[in-house]
Amino acid sequence: MSKLVLDIDGFIGGWGYSKRFVRNFLTDAGKNPVTIRISSLGGAVDHALDIHNQFAEHGDVTAVFSGFNASSATLIALGAKNSRIADNSFYLIHKALIWVDEWGNMNMDDIDQVIAKLEKEKKELETITLTMAKMYVNKTGKTLTEILDLMKQETWLTGEEAVEMGFVDEIFQLKGQPDPIKNEKITAILNYSDLPKLPEAKKPQDPTPVTPDSGKGLFDKVKLFTQKIINNQLKMKEFTALLAVLMIDSLDSNDEKEVFLNQEQLGLINTALEGLKQVELAEKTATCNLATATADLAKFDAIDKTIADAEGTDAKVKAIQDYMTKKPSVQAQGVHSAQDNNQSSEDGVDWDTLNSLPHMQEDNE
């Protein structure tokens, strides 16, 4: 059955090739293979991410790049099963952008509000850029640092470079097609779009179609595949405590043992460190409480040897009770009745007067 073809040759978004437009097309296509011919300078990231997911869910989409393709146009193709690019075409990725329109007379408070708003938007752009970068990492096998550097450079890649770097699966040649570098109309469009300048024209390429594995034997293909694994999927499992905090089985690293963590993982590490501080504080508090209890216990041990020799809390409590039971009582000083002969006035008390009071007289009845 012939493949269904959709041309995306303009703005990707609500006023152009929207996620709803693509969804309707794929719904009509059913499970049939689909070819998406792309020649677009990009558009809205939210539409691009949704279209990318639609391509991935369909499962049999081939993306074919032609002309100049940038930004969201590259994102949607990452969801395709296969991707191809013409040898006279170009490919560009960059960090997420947002329109900034702040102007007019402002006082200090107004400026603070603008700064706060821009800081918030900056953090949102960082999150969006990181998400896009991870998508390129999954496609190319490059490190996150390499992808972010390339997005920062905003450099046009030739079709050949796009394939060599892993963004596109295959390059093909169209005989008799004009070189877009020499096309003044396209150059004017790019300048108007404020996109990076075009690369210098290169010498004519070999007319033979080129793919990443073309001309390689089985051994070379296995070597290339192994190298991709080494560059992107070195599993580091020795940091067991860190893996437990991040709730993952292993860390991905490159051949230089470089490991990159995302914002969420850094947050988990920070939370764990804060928890460790709380544990240390609790340990210090417990140590102080133990020292106080030990000092109090020493006071009880000093009362009697039987208490000091008792082992354990229950035994010491029993020893204290036994000690208090066996200790003889001491008669209180003073006269409490007429029969009390201890009427010495050595203590300075006038006991005669005190004992003569009516309530001190013994009832003889």
C-alpha cells in the first residue's frame, strides 16, 4: 500500500500546522505508513511536542527534511520511526525562546516587578530547554553538555553533519536541485527571521547516497554500535547511596566518566542533605539528654552502695524503695502533747507558754 504524505512547509502552531491538524491527518491515515515532508523554520514548542508524541504513537512515520529546518521542525521529527535529509538541506537546534516586550516609563517598583517576571520566565525557559535537550540526547547518544553547547551556538548544520551527529538517520541526494546557499530569496527569508547565517558552500559531494553505516562491513558496524553504547550508556552502579536517594538503578555517563543530573535529581539530593542535617541535630540532642540523665543517675548512686550496685532502671528503683523502707524515722523537734517530755528550751522556744494554750491541754475526761 502506498504511503500517505503530509507536507509541513510553514509555521508549526495554531495558525499553521497545528497539533489538531496533524491529529486529524493521522486519524485518517489509520495504521498505514506515513511520510512527513518537512521544510519549516519552526514554531510553537507546545504544538511541536504534541506532534512529536503523535508520530511516536503512530509508530510508522518517516520524516523527510528538505531545505531549511529549525527549532520545532526538528523536534517533531524526533518522534518519527525513521528520518532522512536531503544533501542540500540544513538543520538547526537552539534553546527555547520567548517574546519579551517590556518598555515605557517605570519607577523602581515597576522595574522590580519586571525583573521578577523575567526571572520567572527565565526559569521556565530553562526547564523547557532541558526537556528539549534530553530529547536530542536520546536521539543522538551525545551528552547533555554537548547538546546544550550546540543549542547555545545556534549553528546551521549541513545534511551530512546532521547525520554524522545522529540527529537524522540518513542523507540522500536530489540530482539537479539548486543549492539553497546560493538562493538569494531563501537568504533574505532567513535574515528576516533573525536566524543564524548560512554555512559556507562546500565542494560537490559524491553522488552516491550516504548513510551512517554505508561502506562499512559487519565488524565496523558492530564497532560503531558499541561505541555509541559506550558514549551514552555507561552504567555506573557503584554509588549505591546516591542511587537510593535518586530512586534509580544506575547513572548514565560518557566515556570520560562524566555524569549529568537534572533539576529534579538535584532537588532530591538537596532534600536528602537537609534530612541529614535534621538527623545530626537529633543525635546531638539525644547525646545532651543522655549526659543529663547520666548525671542525675550518679546522684542516686551516691545515696547508697546498694543503689549504685543495682543494674538497670527497674533494679535501681527497687533498691531506692528498699533503702527508704529500711531507714529509721527521726522524731520531729517540739512538744506535740502533754506526754512529750522533750520540753527543752535550748532551742529558744517558750514551751511553757506554748503548752499552756487550751488546745495543747490533754483531755482528761
